[in-house]
Amino acid sequence: MTDFTMETGADGVAVITWDVPGKSMNVMTLEAWEELDQLIDQALADDGIKGVVITSGKDSFAGGMDLKVIAKMKEMAGDDPAKGLFDGIMNAHRIMRKIERAGMDPKTLKGGKPIATALPGTALGIGLEIPLSTHRIFCADNPKAKIGLPEIMVGIFPGAGGTTRLVRKMGAMAASPLLLEGKLNDPKKAKAAGVIDEVVEDPLAAAKEWVLQATDKDIVKPWDAKGYKMPGGAPYHPAGFMTFVGASAMVNGKTKGVYPAAKALLSAVYEGALVPFDTALKIEARWFTNVLMNPSSGAMIRSLFINKEALEKGAVRPADVPDQKVKKLGVLGAGMMGAGIALVSAQAGIEVVLLDQKQEAADKGKAYSADYAAKGVSRKKITQEKADEMVGRITATTDYGALKGCDLIVEAVFEDPKIKAEVTKAVDAVTGDDCIFATNTSTLPITELAKASKNPEQFIGIHFFSPVEKMMLVEIIKGKQTGDRAVAKALDFVRQIRKTPIVVNDARFFYANRCIIPYINEGIRMVKEGVAPALIENAAKMVGMPLGPLQLVDETSIDLGAKIARATKAGMGDDYPDGEVDEVIFWMEDEGRLGRKAKAGFYDYDDKGKRTGLSEVVKARYPQAEEQPDLIEVQHRLLFVQSLEAVRALEEGVLMDIREGDVGAILGWGFAPWSGGPLSWLDMIGAPYAAERCDQLTEAHGARFTCPDLLREMAEKTQSFYGRFAPDSAAAA
């Protein structure tokens, strides 16, 4: 079985078809490169072949390089991994440069064979880099197709010529959204941007026709022609100079210097623009090797692609339970959370009953979906017909009888055990015995809530993050009596609504809140200690957190934090560790500084709720110490306090799969994505150093930094989490 095949028609055009057996979308492997190389050699050597069209045997062209291969490339590169990686990348450049030059005389630039690409649909990553090396790109008029280079989203950059070719084709400024943001376009927008050349009904026929008419001049790339000048100006040109100054500022402003791929990409573009094309390819390969050698890229690929995809495909689903797709969903509570759950479910084609105590509230919850759909229509992302159809799937009501026939109920009422127990019993009275009941709660123990159910084995926790339509993670919580069918139902539902699930066992705060609350508390604790709030916030952002702890508590609201603190203290009694934090929180609550919603918190806000700066009132209450801690100390406090909770969750069996620990952390609360997640970060710094740092932090700041027994044991054995716990440790270590 081969990935590439070639057939030559009577017209003399050879068609190379990419069709990976057993895959819904083509992905490039190391073996496939050699197949393509051999076919190009055959086509160029055969005098009977006038030209070549590269196309796909699938509805799409290609989804990119097999990221599992990229994740293993360093391991496969032998004793000198940097050289092995560089040589492998340069081999890919060699093949694509062969396609680009197409047998032409290097001096006269004549005598080459035209090579075009016919894209039936989506072309991503290497699936666009190969076409960029051909002489003309034809794409089907398929509005669902996506054209682009999304590598930056998983911690690498287009390193097979895509960076160099796109910049030389479009200019650095025009190429920057595609390279630095991973922006994807439909075919017409890709043509308008200058990424591809033609959008046609039949790209294969159009490509063949072009190949037969192409002249020597048509197949010479601009950068190979005499007198080439880079669009927008090279770095030493006045216009180009300003472009690169602005790009550098933008990259550092957005990444804070913690995402190596963005900086490497910009370096490759800048340095490559100063030299001839072939030298630029070597520079690109060098920087790509640099990124692949950085542990951040491997960790990001593993967590944001390999592990995330595995979880979405059901890696932790009970294997012996038949399909549990939801046909009719009941949502109890039409507030922001319930309205969001109804929206994403209706979008997935599920019939939804949205129930609240008052019809007005239920109607308001449905209106949330209607407003969302209307915005989609105005932005031309959805037709009016589709919008009406989606909203029409939602029935807003106060009648529990409407829940008959539901196979899944998601309860999203007020966080009060008594209220939740009441609605659980009310639902049990009208639904069938096979209906699964899920409670959406962020803190209340599932095992306790299940006591109100007549079928505790069919009772489960499904913790959505707000806003539901934007947040990708859903935390599924198993109570002590939760059965496999309930777990399978929850997982199948989450996959239906295109979210990423993690499954955890029942414990205080489950997994996500267990880790994020200490992060917030550490920031507040530092304020009380006299650490400058600006240092706390900037230290967090400079280590990759999307929000500083003080901004985060303002966004989620101070009074919610106070409520959680009181409930936690009542549950833990003398073991409660956060009295110092409570002093700050309760003072702010008394002062009415409840966060963004009150336009006053750790930050001040204008009348429209926009932050205007850190509050002088808070600074006056908690004066800054004359001597401030260094940046690394603050960053380590913020990262370790989260990561150690992840280790304890694994140690206690709350986390059952380390992949869920890392993916859940990045998608749930934005734990430094460059690190691959808290467990990946600990692997990155090494268990021996992590244990030593725990001891130092414990001595300086308290018992919350005590090294978990598991981490101590791993330090003594010099183990890694992925080496010890990964389902496929050989691939993930």
C-alpha cells in the first residue's frame, strides 16, 4: 500500500494522487516523502510526460504532517538529534525545491516541466507547503474548505518551506496573520490574499489545461527570476524595516517571550529575507530544528494535538457500553450556564427542553440562542434557514412533563444542595428509568448530590466552563456509585457538542477548581504580603498564564470567592489553610469591591466596565514592601501551587489519566500552554529539581508547597510523569 500513485494520460499529463489508505484525510509521513520524491524523478525523466498535476484521492487535499511523527522526530534522530532533525528537514526542502525547479536549466531557467496542484478541499500545513512549491495552485470552489498554515497553534511553525515561500510571495506584513496567528481561509479568501492562484469548479481539469499551455516563463518562481524584490520591502528597505520592527513588538507583546515558535518564525523570516532563496531555506530549517529541540514544542504537540485528539475520540470511554448519543436533552435552569448548554446542544442537532421556574426566565434563556444565531447570520457564518432550524430545536417551558422522552438531563440550577435535590426528585418523577441525570456543578460533591436520585448509578457530574459556547473543556465527574453507562453517555454527549472531555473521580473541587483556586489564592496572599500587584499580574502573564490571578478573581467575582471560602472552611474545619486570603477577600466584599461586575475590585473600572488600572484603594490597604521578590520567585509560586495540586489529584486517584491532567489544565483555565500542562511542565524541569524547589518554597512560604510523596519518589528514581504514567510511555516520554 502506497500513499502516492501516478498515472499518465494520453495528453501527456502525469497525475500524482495522494491518497493515504485507511485515513479520512491525508497526512504526510517520512515514508511518503520518499514515494513522492521517486514519482517526481520519474515524471521529470520521462520525455513522454509534458507536465504534472498533484492532487488528492479524498475530498480534502491534506491535513498536514503527521504530528505523531514530529513528536518522535527528535527521538528518531539518533545520538545527534539536532543534526538528524536538520538533515531530515533539508531533505524535505530538497524534494520541494526539485518540484519547484522542475528540471529547468539553472542558468537559463528554461526546459522545466510545469507542475500544478489541484486541491479538492482543505489544505493545511504541509498540505499547503507542497502546493506552494508547485507552479500554480487550483482549488475547488468549496466554501467549507480551509486553506492555511496552522502550525503555530501547536507550538511549531511552517518549517517545510511554507514560511519562506509565503513571505516571498505575499510580503511579511500580508503573510503575518497566516503564519503568526495560524489564520485559515476559505478558497476565495485564500485567492484574494494571494495564497492560491485559482478557484474553479473542477480543479483537476483546470490544472491539466494550464499544464499543457504553460510556458517556460510561467513556471519560474518570482524569487528565482532576476530582479526579484520582496513585496512590502526587505528588512533593509525603509518600509520593510518598519514592518519588522512592528512585527517584533507584536510578537513579544502577545507571547511575552514564552512561546519559542513565534520568535523562531520571526527570526527565520527576518534572516531569510536578507539572503538568496536557497540560503533562506537553510535558515528556516535551522530555526525549525531549534524549535523541535525545545521541549516546549514537543509538550504542546503532545497535549494540544495527540492527547486532545485521543480524549475527543473516546480514549477513556468504557469500551463495552454501546453508543449513547443524546437524542433529546433536558436542561434545568435557563440562566447563563443553562442557556449556553442549550445553545451548543441545539447547534449539534439535539432536541432541547429548556426548563425554568418562570416562563419569562425560560424564554430569556432561549433568546440567548436566538441572539447568538442572529449574530451568525449578520456575519454570514450561518444562513437564516439554519439559524431558525437551530433555535427551533429549543423548547422553553416550566412544565416538567415536557422532559418525558429525554435520555439525558443536565441540571444547571443554583449551587445549593437543597435546590438541586428538589429538581432531581422532580425529574425522577417524569423521566424513564434509562434517563441519565447530570448535575452541572463546580464544587458540590457528586456522591452527596446523587443521594437525591432514585438511580445513583445513573447520576453523574458534568462541569461546563463559562461561557459554554467558547470554552472547549468539559469536566465529567464520577460519583462513588456512578455506572459505566452514565460515563459513556456523558462522554458521547460532550463529543456530540464538539467539546473536549476529561473524566475525574469525585473529590472537593474535582480537578480544575482544585488547581485554579490555589492560583488565585496565591496571588491574593502575595498582595497581603506586600508584593506589588503589578509584579504579581505581569509575572503570571510572562510565564504564559492568560490572566493574572487578581484579574481572574475580578472576572469571576469577589463574592463568589468569599462564598467558596466560607463553604470550604465549614467543610474543612481546623484543616482550612487560607485564613490569610480570606482576610483580603472578606474586606473587599465588605467594601463592595466585588470585581468587574461592581466596577471595583483589585482593578478599577470605567463606566463601561473597562479596566483602568490596579486599584490604589487596595494598595493603600495593603502597602507594598520596600523589598520585592524577584520575578522567578513569584512565577514559581504561581506555577508550583497549581502543579502540585495536579500531582496530588493524580496521587489520590482523582485524575485517572495524566493526559486529562494536562489537556484539562490548558483548556480549562489556560495553564501556560507553552508548557504542555502542569505535569508536562514538571517533566520539563525534572522531578529532582521540582522536589528540591518544593522544599525551598515550603521553607519560605508554607506547607501548601510540601512535596507530594509521589513527586518525591519520582525524584529519587529520576522518573518523568509521561515516562511512568503515559498509556504509551515509549511514545510520550
